[in-house]
Amino acid sequence: QLILKEKVVAIVGTNASNTRLAVIPTIEKYNGLLVYNTYYEGEKPSKNLLYTNTCPNQQVASFMPWMVSNIGKKVYIVGSDYEFPRKSIAFAKKYITAAGGEIVGEEYAPNGETDFSSIVNRIKASGCDVVFSAVAGNSAVPFFKDYSQYGMYPKVTPICAIASHEAAIKSVGSSAVGCYASFDYFYSIDTPENKEFISKYQALYGANTTITNLAEGAYHGVYMLKKAIEGAKSLSTEDIIAAASGMEFDSPAGKLKMDESNHHCWLNTYIGQVQEDLTYKVVAKSDGLVAPIPE
């Protein structure tokens, strides 16, 4: 309906891999354009998609060496058992090993798992310095809560996670204080551009709304699309995609770039630590933009 009846130039959204994968065949069949805004597992790029959030290597390339150097070398890995965690962990293991880290445990919980007591007991017995978590979806909150409930202390042995944005942390509560995450955006980034973005966002949706990298990814995706359309001087998918190739553009998280060939953004990645007020304090940042490696 959007493509054929309403003649839209592009669709921004879908928000999750299952919905993205559901609409790709239709987008490609009718030569539409989808701008996808969520951190995800990576895929062979479609000629009809532009991706504005991270693929796995962008979350872990800076995070894993920083984790090993600043927290500890003995790493226990836990992930949900589906594509995004498994691909992310495959990248993470390479960076952990290259940084001199030691993987002392690795396991996967069923997607949607809510009881992590046995896993936490095995983590406790391992003597690890840090836990790398790719527990995602509805399992992320119970994992954090069980971690503290069954005798692990994030301020002593922190969780370093890649699926725990600000909204998830607010649901976890005080059990998350002291843990870390890596994303291309945190609400707490201290720049004039981010402060302006937050001010506008809260004016629309209320001062108590939670702003995550998903919201910011959609926001800079719209402005990336705007600049590409203006550069193309055309509304055809092919011309917009061509204009976006190699294009630099501004965002609340800094200056970004669309890759010349694989349709994914080059992004800054930030490492944040959960504070008592359940916000992330930025403690480190990638050395420049991190190139995407979709698979």
C-alpha cells in the first residue's frame, strides 16, 4: 500500500529483524527503499536498504579491548540463542583473544529465557573478572536481575552488555549499577547537538521519556535520507542510494558516514557505565568512526 498506492519515496523503520526480514521481499520486488534503524546481526546488504545503526563488529571492536585492559582478562560469555547474539559473540571472541583475554566460559540461553539462576551459579564458579553479555530481547532484564539475586555483584564483577540500552536498564533498576554497555549513542553524550536533539525530543514526547540509540538511529536516518534525496535531485531508489554512497552527515552522536558500497553507516561507538540514577556515563569512545562489517 505504501509503495504502490501512496507512492512513498522511502520507509523509515520496522525496528526489529523479524519485521525487517518480513518486508524486504516486498521492498525489493517493487523497488522501494527502507531505512533501518536498529542495531542488528548484519546481513548481505540489500540494494534497497540503508542501515543507520550498528552491526556486531561496531559494538565490540572497541569494547572488547577496553574491557580486557580496564576490567580483567578472564571473560565469561553469555548470549541468547539466536542470530544476533551468536554473530556478535563470534566477533567478540576474536577481539578478546587479540587483546590478550581468556574466555573461561561460553553458553547460550533459549530465546525468551527468564530463569538465569543456573547460569549465574556457573559464572560465580568460573572465577571470571567480567561477563560479556549478548543476552537480548525479553531475557536481558531477568538476566541482570538474577545476576545480583544469586550472588554476583556488578560493581565487583561487572556485566559488559550489547543489548541493554537505557530503557532496559530502567527496567532492571539498581541491579544494573556498575555494569557497562557499548552503543553508537547514549542519552548522556555531552555535545551541543545532542542537547538540542534531547530538548526537541522531550518537547514532543515529555520530559520523562527514555531516549535510546534506537530513537536516535531513526532520527539521523531521516536526516541522512533528506541529504541523500537533495544530493540525488531525484526520487528514484537507485539515485538516492547512489547519492548516499560515501556521504557524510551530522547526528547527535557526531559526524557519520554512509559506506561507499555496503549501505551501512560508519559510526562512533561509545562505552558507558550505569550510574546510580540509571543513566550511562560515557567512559570511552572509539578512535574515530568504526567501519561496518556486515555478513
